[in-house]
Amino acid sequence: MTDTPRHRRARTDYPDGVVAILDSGKRFLDRYTVVYTPYFADNSRTGRPPLTVYPIVNMSADPFRSVCMHSETVGYRPTAGWGTGNRVLRFEDLPDDCQRVVRHDIAFDTRIEQGD
């Protein structure tokens, strides 16, 4: 995985590797979205430039007993979210279990990059 310095961290209160933290509100079960540092996927067979792929996790306030879904998206704009009006959160505003998920994801990603 390759990243560029402009994607490493969008805010100083985010852990390294987190680009955005969004809250879509209580009406959604998967209300919290955390966007991680993107990687670039080879797209050379199509003659197009590499794709910028953002790993994300969507979670409920209780991710170990309810919803915690990992996925990826292409074309995310960190400065605008998805234009949905989601509220941007500080890391410490996430529920404790959601913070645990993020810390685990970052540690797991670091182990993969180091070849562990």
C-alpha cells in the first residue's frame, strides 16, 4: 500500500491513518463512519490512472454487539465527506468501543505493512 502525505491525517486530533470521522445521527444503526488512509490500486490494464481506494468502517455505538462493517470506497473527498451533511467528529467523541475498533484496525494495518 502506498499513500501520500496529504492523506495521512486530516486533523491533528485523529490518530495517524484516520482521514475522517463522521456521525450520521441516531436514526441510523451504522451511524459512525471512519475513513482510513487510502491506498492506490493498479488500474493499468484499463489504461487509466491508479484508483484511490479508501478503507472505511461503519459502526453502531456498540460495534462489538451490533453493527461493525468494513468496506472500501473510491472517489471519497475528505474535505466534503459524501456531501450528506454528516457531522464531523473528534476522535475522542467516538464511543469507547468505536475507538477500540479504530485502534485495532490501525494496528492490524501496520502489521500488514511491516510484513508481520
